[in-house]
Amino acid sequence: MTQPDGITPDTKDWTWVLERPCPECGYAAATMDPLAIGGAIRATLPRWREALGRHDAGARPSPAVWSPLEYSAHVRDVFRVFDRRLALMLTEDDPLFDNWDQDATALAERYSEQDPATVAAELVVAGEAIAASFDAVTPDQLGRTGRRSDGASFTIDSFGRYFLHDVVHHLYDVKA
């Protein structure tokens, strides 16, 4: 299922999120210090655990909108995918990232059928891992580049600020 907000890690026209605050969630990438992303990720983790602890975490608010459980499983996987991509950017020159079809992943991994407590634990582990990876980035590495399969090109600076929008926006989606 396509995420109803249309703001996903593989949306082609992604640069707007770096230039102005998101009109829905209010995230302002332009004000985010790229060297503070690790701490910002950690600050979201209790809110994700809270969303997954709700008695109705698996319930969709409407048929076309993911449940908090589905969004959380997606964010867990975003953490994992972006951590691998960040590692590539730090170790290779201008790597081309493998394509990630997040909609296919949601179906194949049956996000809606996963256990909320398990997803919460996995999300925290994956969040801490990518936070540590961003913590290790030095100022002189912020200009290193990487590319998506659709041709979008990032620096570690833009990659981190773009990535954090996905995490924050989905907290807005689950009202956490």
C-alpha cells in the first residue's frame, strides 16, 4: 500500500523538505544541525514506544491509512536501510544505493501482522544504531555523497536532514 501522505524515503521530488518546513508535521530541515541528528533520533524513540504501547496500535484509522504498528515497522526498516546507506557514503565514493521498494517490503514483511512489542524493541535497537552512526560523522564528512537508484543525489548533510523528516513526519502520522 502506498503511504497516504506521499512523503517517503524514495519520493523523487525530495528537495523541498530541505528548503521549508513541512506543512503537516512542522519539521524544519533547514534549522537542523546535521551533527545533532543522532540525538534527534534518540529523542523520537520514546514516542515510538508509546505509539506501539497503545491498545489499538494495530488498528488503522481508515482503510487507506497505516496503523501505528505499520508506520512503526516502516520506520524500523527506514532506520536499517538508511544506516546501510550512511555506511556506504562513509566508506565508498559516491555509492549508488540499492533500490528499496518500501511498499513491497510492507506487504512482504506483513507489517500489519507483526507483534507491537517486538517491533518496539527492534525499532529502538535500529534507532540507536543509526543514531550512533550519525554521532560518528565528522564535519569534514558532511559533504560525502551517495545516490539513489532514481538519480537523486545526497550529501551526508542533506541525507541526514531528509531522513530525519521521514521519522518525524511519521510520528505526526501516528499522533505521537
